[in-house]
Amino acid sequence: MLVDSHCHLDFPDFKEELDDVIRRAELAGVGHMVTICTHIRKFDQIKAIAERYDNIFCSVGTHPHNADQELDFSADDIAKLAEHPKCVAIGEAGLDYFYDNAPREAQAQGLRTHIKAAQMTGLPLVIHSRDADEDMISILSEGMEEGPYKAILHCFSSGRELAMRAVDMGMYVSLSGILTFKRSQDIRDIVSDVPLDRLLVETDAPYLAPMPYRGKRNEPAYVAHTAEVLADVKGVSKDEIAQITTDNFFRLFSKAERS
């Protein structure tokens, strides 16, 4: 069994065929999925999907692109929403200096609020980081000094220092279809040095479809292709990487019930 640890099933891309998307994922051996929240104000839509399907979990949080729109939510507010039985994570939150869709100060404030929510709940923080390695290391380290929390670098495409510092802090690293791209040898080189017990796989669907589907709409079934490349990078079999990443998922997302 595989787990797609990060997808966006509430997005319009899946509206007309969500049942079929879930069915194809199951046929591809994907036993569980986490549909990730990007707007706290849309959490009702997120949790409705998790409630509808037994094998889908969800998160609650604000994507850095939307950080300035939801600064009125406190860590207490987020923690309260996270009490929902199918909510297994906080986020995604973080820093995105590539697009800079929200002021950087708002992104940092939002990230710190989500770290506090992760500390309060014991749920893992799902981290979005793009072109912001130095500030990300600083804020994550600052948060860890204030109190321990669990976290995962989702859709990893950053530098070696961020990956290794995160691992040193007890965090996990999740790989998306980017790992399969021809131009991603630097990421494969970094991942080769990340311990197996800290790795997960994801799609970030509907984005970043892995080879051979690059350029098309992504969906949870395609996580199998990323897992296959990850197995090759780590020198283990496909079955082993499925078992390892699934075990890692349930260790990190400990609120999720394993079926």
C-alpha cells in the first residue's frame, strides 16, 4: 500500500469526477490520501471530503500565498478546528519567495502561528517552502527552541542545508513528481542522503504530475511513479519503498487510523 500524503481534492480540477479519481487511486494501490487545506475559511469543504471517504484524511491551515487573508486566525482557532476526527495535520503553511503572492512579513507571521498550533495539538505541520531556505531554517529553529513539534517539508525542492537541518530537528521530507523530472538530479542527490525512515511520497495533485504524465493533471494514483523513482534512488525495491513510506506516514500522522 502507498499513501498520497499531500493532495488537493477540493480543487475544481476534481469536482466532476472525484469518485473516479479515488477509485483509480485505490486500483493503483494508494490506500490513503490526505487532502490539504489552503484556506482555513474553506475547511468545511475540506473536511466534507474526508468525511465522505473512509480512506481520506485532511488538514487545516493557510497556504503562504493566502497568508495575508487569514492572519485573523489564531493558533487557538486552528487547534480548535483540528479537533475534527479526520483532521490529522496543520497546514499547509510556510514561505514562498518565488511567487511572493503575499507579503513576506504576513507569510512569516502565518507560519509562526501554525507552528504554535502544531505545538498545541501534537499534529504535524505541513510546510511549504520555496526559495526561502535561510528564513525557513531560522523560523523552524526558533519554533523548536520554544517547544517541540512535528513537521514535514512537503513537495521538497529546496537545498541540501534545509533538508538536513530539518532531519536534524526530527522532521520528515516528502517527495512529489518533481523527483522524477530529468532536471531534478540535484534533488535526487539530496534525497539519497536523507534517512529512509524520514521519507514520504505525495502528488500535490492536481499539480506536478510525475513522468510520464508531466504536463497533465496530476491525481493520487500517480504517486506510484514517484515512489518507483524514490525506490531507485534509495536502492530498494518498489514493495520496500511502499512499506517504508507508509510506515513513516502513520508514524508522523499518528492521528490517522491505519486500515
